[in-house]
Amino acid sequence: MNPKLLFPHFNHLILVFVLAIAGVFPSAETRAQFENTAFENGWKESPWLGFFFDTFDPWLFHNEHGWVFSQATNNDSSANLFDRTLGWYWTNGDTYPTIYSFDRSTWMFYALGTTEPRKFFDYAIGEWISLEFEQSQFSYDVFNLTNSLLPREEILDGGPGKDGIPAIDQPEFVSIAEAVFMEEGDILLSVTSGGETRAYPFRILNWHEVVNDQVGEDYFSVTYCPLCGTGIVFDRMVNGELLDFGVSGLLWTNNLLMYDRKTNSLWSQFSLQAVTGSQIGTRLTWRLSEQLTWETWRQKFPDGKVLSTATGFLRDYSRNPYNEHDSSPFPFFRVDEIRPDLPAKAWVWGIDVDGVGKAYPLERLIDGEPVLDTFNGVNLQLTLDEAAKSVAVINLDTGEEIVGVGAFWFSWQAFYEDTEVFTGL
């Protein structure tokens, strides 16, 4: 084996060892494993995928494919994989070395043993192609974390790198009739501005996480963190400056860390605050949005527009890349302290009233039936939409709707450590 090929990002491998020893990453028991033979030096051999070094985080280092993000299925003989050159692809023990590339929408045959570059036969064009390893840096290397408001050791590289998950900067929209890709139970975020209502389906946000949008002179970003379940909309005008946001590739407590393209400062999606860079400490304005199912939204807003799958990127929007994560009882990356009030992945609807947080477990509300509560001196009415995993919260003292967010319990309690929890009726 060529040492240069095996360890092109040696510092990342050392970091993986340190974090694994520290218990940051999930144990091997918490994620599906390939059928394999383990060797004393840490390498493993799959009878079909070949040699790889299993770091026990979602990344593994493959002898021929380099760093690969592994999302093994419940069947040990198949897996969804991601690397920075190919993007997402699928293969299994019966087809490999033939793979299906979701980004290219084609089957490709890998010439075993080729590495620098790798050679593939692309069946869509009927030609052999050569692909060099993507040399983009890990996100640790492109952001200055020395002045972070967050503990440096708790900021994790999620894998795809800066802009590896591409934000949508020029969103296109279609009518309800044209949105044939939508299904009845699809969940979306709805934003109304200037008399126009737009829907941002999670099936698209899963692949992009940030949409920089505007209606007239109203500028806002629609964001979604699949690992936390948090859909949040905020103003892009910050202290008189218009900012565009991208996906940094870094995470804190599983939550998306965004960056603004003007200053390269990192921003926490959940806390809506800059945590590094020249913008550090600056807060974003959280905007009201609705989390609805496609069926409910199109009835409520028959003239609304829907974010199009014509994003400029090749992605399989019919597939949820987080299916395994959503069905697991564990966070994707370990969270060291989780209050025992609820299971880690219990769904809650969280609200913030004058800086104080309260979580409403969805299982303690009744679908469609208004519930009264008083929190931090405010009288509230809450109505659960079980299918959309959302709650409409009305301030009965003013008649206004209170902005809130759906989230896994582990995530809400990480950002609102002293949060109250609704105990039920």
C-alpha cells in the first residue's frame, strides 16, 4: 500500500483517534457495520468493498477511494457512500465495483486498483472517465476557530467540507400544479412575505440546508439541520449589511454551523448567533415560519409557490439520505450531556419567551386539539399538527403567533440548558 495514498489527511486521522478515545463519536454498536474481517492494525476487509480503516465515526478511510462518508444500511451488504469527488453513491455486494452515482444520475463501473486518478466507465455517456481525488481541505483548516464562543474541542467536522453541502443562492419556484415531485406527507417550511407565500420542502432542504432568498427588498435565509430536525428562518440584513450564508461543514452538538460569505464568520443555526470571526456575538432575527405538510399547505395557500428541484445541482430529491438517522434512537454524533427528562430523540416544539425556553413534547399534546398553558407570564394556546411534527403557538394576550421550532430533545436541551418541559394535561 502506498502511504501517501493511505494518509493524505494525516492530521484528520490523528484527530479522529483523539476524538474516538475521548468518546465523542458513537460506539461501533450504535451504527450498522459492513460484514468484514478485522486486523490487529485497525484495518478491516469487506469481502466485496475491500480494505478500509474504520475510525468509528461516520468516516472511514478506504484503500482505493480515500476518505468515504459511510451510511451503511440495515443490510450489511449494501451502503450509501459519499466522497468529495463522486458525491453520494450506492453500491452493494452484488453490484460492486459497479456503483450508482446519485449526483450524476448514472451507473458507473470502477476499475479496481486505480487510485490516482480513479477510472470509471460512465454508462450514461458510454466512456471511461478519470477522477482525481478531491483535494479540498477539511473545514477545520478553512475557518479561524481561535476566538470561538464554543468549546473548540466540541466543534466537529461533519465530513463534506465547506460548501460540500451546497446552499441554494438562486432559488427557482414552481406552482402547486407543477410540483409533481411532492408527496402528500412531505413536510415543508412556509414563509409569507409581501403577500406571497413560498414553500421549502424538507426533501430539498435535506440536501442543501441553506436557501438564500428574497421577496422584493425582503431578504431572508431558510435553513434546516437534518441532524437536529430544526427548520429556522432569519433575516439576511444584519446591522445594515446584506449577508449570504453557506454550509461550513462544521457542527456543534450535531447542529449546523453556517458561515457568511462576507466575513467567513461561523454562525450557529439554533442559537442564531455568530460564534467566530469579526461578527462574533452578533445575533440574527428569527422570523416566523410555518411547518406544514404538503397536503395542508396547498389547501391553505392555493396560490403559493414551491421551491423547485431545478436547483442547479444533481441530487436525488426522491430519497431521504437521513432515513437511518431519523429511525435511530441516538444522535448521529455523540452529545455528552442529555437531560433525562425525555428520550434523546423525542420530538419537541420549543419556544423562547423573553429569553426563556420551554419544550412541548409532541407526545403530550393531542392532534388538532387546542391546549392552554401559561409560561413566563404569557398566556398561550397550542395546537399540534401531528403529521407535520409542529405546533402553532398563539399569545392569547396579544393574539400574535409565537415563533417556535421543532427539534429532537437532545438538541433543544443543549441550547436551552435550563428549559422548562411541558408535563402534559
